[in-house]
Amino acid sequence: MKSAEIRKKFLSYFEERGHTVVPSSSLIPAGDPTLMFVNAGMVPFKDLFLGKEQRSYTRAASCQRCLRVSGKHNDLEEVGYSRRHQTFFEMLGNFSFGDYFKEEAIEFAWEFLTKELAMDPKVLHPTIFEDDDEAAELWQKIAGFPPSKIVRLGAEDNFWSMGDTGPCGPDSEIFYDRTGKCLKDGSDCPITCDCERWWEFWNLVFMQYDRSADGTLTPLAQKGIDTGMGLDRLTSLLQGADSNYENDLFVPLIERVQQLTGDREITLERRPAYRAIADHSRAMTFLIADGVLPSNEGRGYVLRRILRRASYQGRLLGLTKPFLTTICDTVIEIMGDAYPIVRESESRIMDAVADEEERFLQTLESGLTRLEQMISGMSIPLTIPMEIKPAPSGVLRGEDAFKLYDTFGFPIDLTRKALEARGWRLDEEGFERALEEQRERGRAALGQERGQDEALLAAARGLDATRFVGYDALDAGATVVALFTSSGRASEAREGDEVQVVLDASPFYAEGGGQVGDSGHIAGANGDVAIENVRRVGHGVFVHHGRVERGRIAEGETVRAEVDPVARQNTMRNHTATHLLHKALRVVLGPQAKQAGSLVAPDRLRFDFFHNKPLTEDELHQTERIVREQVLLDRSVRIEVMPLQEALATNADAMFDEKYGEEARVVSVSNGDVFSRELCGGTHCHHTGQVGAFVIVEQRSVGAGVRRVEALTGERAYAWFDERRKVIDELSHEYNVPVAELPERLRALQERAREAPKAAAPSNLPDPQEVIARAEQRNGALVIIDRVDAADAESLRDFGDELRRRVKSAAIVLGTVFDDKPSVIVMLTPDRIEAGLHAGKLAQQIGKQMGAGGGGRPDVATAGGRDASGLDAGLALARELLAGKTN
Ligand code: SER
């Protein structure tokens, strides 16, 4: 049975039993700061388990893409060595949110395996949490297992948690007996044996608790079921493959690598590298498809490490050229039907992988050079921004190895290998220490961020979600549900207090989808609070952040909440313009120029999109022109709310990391024919004409493959034009020329200015032959130290070059004064450098003598001084320095 068929069979089995099939969400958890990547099928349903979100269904099934490379579930180090661990994998799961519990979960699993897939019941073995008698009885009843076959294990094995916080509960795992006997010694080994006889492949979690940061388990209001079965493992078992790398999801990848290396057989020694390349290529393909790009922090850093590891494994197999795009191409072939997103993102994936692998290969090369220099004790040129002090004993300091590894991305295994070859070794302890220190810094930063969020989350827990009434109204009556000041929950806040106000209903837009929170006022009977920002926390509680400006405000009070209408209207203009811009960029640059992030504020809009080079003037203007055309057409902006699936079927643009519920809000710009259609919760103009004016004021790169533009609309755009007009009018007055002739006039002035100084102070250089004739000669080499009259640094240098061309062996030091300052050039012929001289060092000393500084290359260097009188002292020092050294 092919993996595609197994995937389908699982989903239809559960669909037939009342489960809603939910498509896999992105690898980036939506709106969940506690998790870096989706690491299990249940993650997108976290809030349903916690009772914070309701949907029309209480049973669901999915095939979810997962990544286990960080946090609580991390299998990175196993990859290559284990037959059944991967970083990226697909998890099949069925879920119940307060619907069925243990009994049905076990029944479904048993029926699916033994009837639907016709597995032999004899090879299946369950484990349960040590004191879960209920599960034991159920397995006995449903599958007829004697108690002796139901293995009870501790929390380590049979209690599942999503992460440090979140839903968790005891579980029951189903194992497959692949060989009937121990692979190490042929005995009848227990299920806990690590010989690979037993494969755990389906985990049924009985969700019962919510774990908080301090480890407390709070029982969930409604129990749930979360099951997870690795598609790869199941496929291997059904296909009789001895490892996941031998099933139909992986074979084409391994074979592709073999084509590149030319290996007919894969030896045991080379096997881990093959597997790692296959696994990592899947991970990078999906990470990039889901919007991550290599960088030095967060998710981008994880992607960078995975990609570099894979590329390095290729070097170990003897591949010298970049090869990863070839493997990713095969990943897209295998996975494209099940995950159209990888096909749609193909060009972005290829560009990002090619670019990063190229960078890595350069790093490898320079890393090896650095290491070589360090091992052979050569001094490290100053241009390399790293100082490595070789220890005399032939031990590389841990912190240096760490720097190579961390700053330069040079794999530590390679450092070890290179050292080994030279009889050196690595200070492993020091390296570990440096690594741990860095992890500690990471944890501290994350902890701080989490702490703040936790405090807000805790504050919002137990409060009802705020009703948002601000799409239609800018002010509304409301009740103060809760108040928080710097000292925690408060019944009242007074003038001057910083305060967070929770209302039952609010016209304020809470920060989200790139749009900033609204500002405005909350007015009560006894006081007034100025609101600066509004955030949505937990399951939709709006926290209005501000300061009591007058009087006081109290919990339970009835208030009037008023959004600042001008700021809101400006934000609306910018949000609608953002949608127009998004579409316009794709018209001009191609469909890959999709949104990578955005900020919609009252005063400007900022838009990040995937594109790997600067926009030309022409592209920028075309983009502006398309947006302006839509504004002038005054198209209507239509808002519709519809089921998410329906919305996605209309090809509406959705963002990678936005959280979408069952219902989607679709914003379309159209007059019959649709110009743009996006899933969006933001506030918009009714007609595009309200955007008023639009201008792009800046573009730049914000990382590999992503560009950013900033644009203005409405009054801000007018102000920007006015400001420029003012400057131009001033210039036009000043030079007394019409605006249209300004560029030409300025060019002419510039031209004249360039020529002016030369005309004012021409060089008065001597005949080169004369200078050579009056130079001293020492042991066959000339020492030319002279004061000449050059107009600028360039002519001084030209003159020096001329001298150097005419002599075979010389040390040349020429000084001049222009702009009232001394300037010296030092030049050496190659033999002088070999004799131990260094122009840069000489210039440094001469510059110092003249009261300023100098430096440069071994063959040419320059020095400057503070005032004209210093030149003689500088040249005198040169004479002294060269007298001692040229013999
Ligand atoms: N969440 C559980 C796991 O990942 C079951 O889906 O194993």
C-alpha cells in the first residue's frame, strides 16, 4: 500500500465516523508564543482542548505536518542513526473535544488497524500509564488482551505533554512486534528493549490536564482525545521496510543522493549521511514553503542549521558542488500532491536553498583556512574578524571552536576531524561550556518574553472574550470587566496610573494581522483613560492599555469607549492600500512576490515580501501606478464572512502564521471583477478612493530573499509631496531657474565644482628622474624620501607609481601638503617587503609622528597629519626608520 493511500484511508475511516477532516496547518504555530514549531497533530487544536475555542465540530481528523527540532520534542540528534526518527514527519490523528473518550478511542484504533488495515492482532501490543486501570480493562474488553500483555509504564513513557505548558494527559501506546525475537540476542525481550524489535507507532492520549509553567496540572473542564500515528512508521510497517528510509516516502530521495555520489550500495558507515540529507531536505522544503528563510535567529536559525548540516553531510559523501536543490526538487515531486503549498512555493524554495548552500560552502572554505592557520601557528591576518590564540600544547580552545561553530557556522565535527589529522585536539569541555552559556542566554531571553505573556494570559484567564463591535462603530457603551495596574488586579485606578482595562464589548481594534491596536479614550462617570494600544490575549480578551488622565475609573463601571477616529481612518487607508500593494507587487514581479509580513499603522504601512533583488525604478513606479489606478477607480471593498474551506477555495490569499478559525473574513476589492481577495480581520475603507493618495517612500532588504517597502497614504502622502515641493521651489528660487531645468543646472554646477580645485591649486610635480637621482642608495636598493608639490592624494599616488615603475628596488616615501594638511605615501617594491619592510606599519608610525595616523597594505600605505608643519618631522622619522633597516 502506497503512503498516499494510507493517508487517505485513515482520513476517510474517521470521516465516516463523524470526524471533520481538517487540512494540515503550517509548521509555524499560529498565535502561540510557547512553541517554535508544530510538533504534533494536536497543536492546531490546542485551544479546543483547553476549552478556549469552540467550533461546529467536536470530532476531527488530520494528517498534520510536524517538525521536532527544538524544545520538548527534539529528534534532530537521532536522525541518521535511528531507523524511525525524523525531524520532519506527518502525523495522522483523530481528536475528540469533549465528545468521546478512552473507550471509543481504543475501539477506533483497534478496528482501524485490524479491520481496515488487516494487521495481525498478534503483532500488536499496548502500553498504558502505570495506574490507568480503566485503560487496561478497555484493552482487555475490546481487543481481548490478557492483563499480562498490557504493559504498564511510568510517566516518562506514558504521559504525554505538548510542551512545558499546555494540554497533557496519560496515554496508551501501540507497539508493533516486527521480528518476534530480540535483534540482539534472540531472546523474548520486553517491549522496553532498544533492539528495534518493537516499534511504537500510535499514541492515544487521554487529554485531561492543563500544565502551567510551574508544573501544576489543572484538570480540563472537558476531557479530550488526541491520537498521533507517524505516517512514515505506519507506512514502513505496512510495506515491510526495515527503516523509514526504505518506504516510498524516502526511497526516491535516497536514490537521488546515490545518483549524485555514484554509490551502488550504501555502506553502514555512509548510511547516516544519506538519511540525514533526506530528512533535512524535507524539513527545509516545508519550512521555506511555510514562510521561514535562513537567518541568525529563531526559526530562521533552525532552518539555517538544518540546511548546513545537510550540506555538510554531502561533503562527507564526497560531493563537492552544491546539491541540495536537487534533493528538494525530489521532495516537491513526492509531496506536491498532498501538500500543494510546496509546489506553489517551488521557486522560493529553490532560491533560498541555493543561496544558503552557496554561503555555507564559502563559510566552509574560509573556516578550513582559519583552522589551518590556527593549527600551523601562522599569524592571522587582521582582516579576519576573529582572534585565535593557539595553545602551545596543540589544544584548540573551546571558545575559539565555539566561535567557528556559532559565528561562522563551521560544523564542530569538521573542526574535530581537522584537528585530529594534525595531532591536535579540541578542548571539549570548554566547547560545551561555551555552548551551554549560549543556551542559557537563549533561555533567559525566551523566559523573559514568556513571563510577560504568561502574566497577561493569567490575567485574562477566567474572563469572558470581549465582543468586538468596532467594524461598524467607533464608539460604544461598555462595562469595565477588570482592571490591572502595575501591582496587579485592582478595583480602581487613579489619575496618573498606568492601567490595563478589560471591557465586555469594545470598538477598539486589538493588534493583529499586522494592524496595530487602536488608540482613543475610555470615559467613565468619574474620569477618563487615554488608550494607547489594545492587545488580544488568551481566547480573545481585549486588554486596553493606557493611562488615567483625569479622575478615576473602577471595575464594574459603565463607560463610553471612543476610538480616535482620525487615527483609525488613517489606519484603514493604510490597510486597504496594503492589500492593493500586495496584489500590485505580484502583478509587476510575479506570483512569488507574496507577503512575508506587514505593519499597518496610522502613519504608514510597511510591507515585506519574497523577492531576492532590489526593485528597479521602473518596477517601483509600475507598482505605484497600479495601486493608484485602483484608488482612482474607487472600487468597492467588500467584506464577507464564510466557512474557511469555502474562502480558501476562492483562492483568497492567506498568511502563513495567521490563526484562522472555522469562519473566515474575506476582504475583496472589486467592481464585478476581483482585483484582490485576502483573508483578513482588519479594518478597511469602504471604497478604494478613500485611500486618497499613495506613495512608496523606501525599499530595502530585510534578510535573504525578503524585501521591505514603506508607503504612505492619505494626508501623510500629501504631506510628503508638499515637503518635497517646498524644497524644489526653494531651489528653483535660489538658482533662479524653472523647476524643469533644475537637474541640468545642478549637474552643471557640480561639474564646475569638480574642476575648480584643480584649477585653483595645480600640482607642481618635479621630474621623476630628478627625484630618483637625488635619492640615497643602500646595498643596491634606493631610499627615496622626498617632499613634492601635489594637488591631492591622487596625484601624489600617481607620482609614486611613476617612480616605482622606473626603479627595480626601492623604498619610497613622498610627502606633500594640500588643504593645509600633510599627506604622505609609502610604497615598497616586492624585494623590500621580503627584506622585512611593511609599508602599512611605516605609514602608521609616520602618521603618528605627524599628529594623526596612517596605515595600509604591505606594499602601499598612506599617512596624514594635523597641520602642514608636521610634514618635515614625518619625513625625518621615515629617514630614521629606513636608515636602520635597508642594510
Ligand atoms: N500528541 C501525541 C503525540 O504527539 C499524540 O498525538 O504523540
